[in-house]
Amino acid sequence: MKNKIEVAIFGGGCFWCTEAVFEKLRGMILVVPGYAGGTKENPTYEEVSSGETGHAEVIKIEFDPNQISYKDLLTVFFATHDPTMHNRQGTDVGTQYRSIILYTNKQQKQEAEAYIKNLNESLLKEGKSVVTKVNQFTQFYEAEDYHKKYYQKNSSQSYCQVVIAPKILKLEKKFAELLKRTANHNL
């Protein structure tokens, strides 16, 4: 029997970061950076960076729900970026860095909204709230090739060391049970 593959789309700041995080999770068939949530067809990185397209930097994930649940993906998504920051993550500022979930089915929409509701209840005492938008997925535009697997290819670059590496470390410490198992990986 063939496994059912699902698609999820998340935007949590720079797509180099989200791609690097989600590539480490088990059940990932494909993790691709790109643009979604806007109006311009076939946008370029430069156009999205201008803030004029309405698109966010996102990742499109194809995953096996028998290996990892959508709720687990939500948990990792919300733990590896700040969903209370409006149109920014760290020094990355602009609408293209907004926190967004683009659901591909009714179940994902319900799970994302419920997750945000629970997260907001826990943030209430801090006077914060989640700004993550939950919208229906319509169109995804793949990023240029030089953005793909950026962290893997450029891990010694300063942005990767300062911004992405700490997210990977947090993922490995907090979510070890969700990581891919490799031949030399003793969990």
C-alpha cells in the first residue's frame, strides 16, 4: 500500500532558516524554499524582497503523515521562530518575513487555528499574542536554485552561524525524537 503524502506550507522568517530546520525532521519527502501568499506571478527574490508582491518567504513541505504528524510540524514551526513578531524575525524585517501558515486542507486549518488559540492562552500572561496568519494555500513559486539547501551549502557563513545554527541546536535538543535517524546518529 502506497503511503499518503501531504503538503504543508510555512513562513517563519527567512526561508533559509525554516528549510534548514524542517530538512532535519523525519518523514520529510521534500522541503523547498519559495514564495507564497501574494499576488505577483512568478516573483523573483528581488521582487519579493521589495515588499511589493505581497509574498512571504515560505517553505513547501511534502511529508509522510505516518512518520510525522501535522501537529508535530506545527510544534516545531512555532518553537523555531517568534510568532509574536509582526513582519520580522530578528534583523530580517519586512512583510516577506511574516509568520504565515498556508493550509492545504480543512484538517490543517483546524489544527493550526487550535494550536494558535492554545498558544495565545499561554502567552496571555506575558502580554503577547500570536500574529501568525492562517490562510488557504493557493499558489507556490519555487525560489531560485541558489536559495535551495542554503544552510547545507553555506553553514560557515556568518548569517548561518549567528541565525540558523542556534535554531538547529534548539531543534536537536528539544525535538530529538522527531529527527531523521541516520546510520551514524545515535539517539
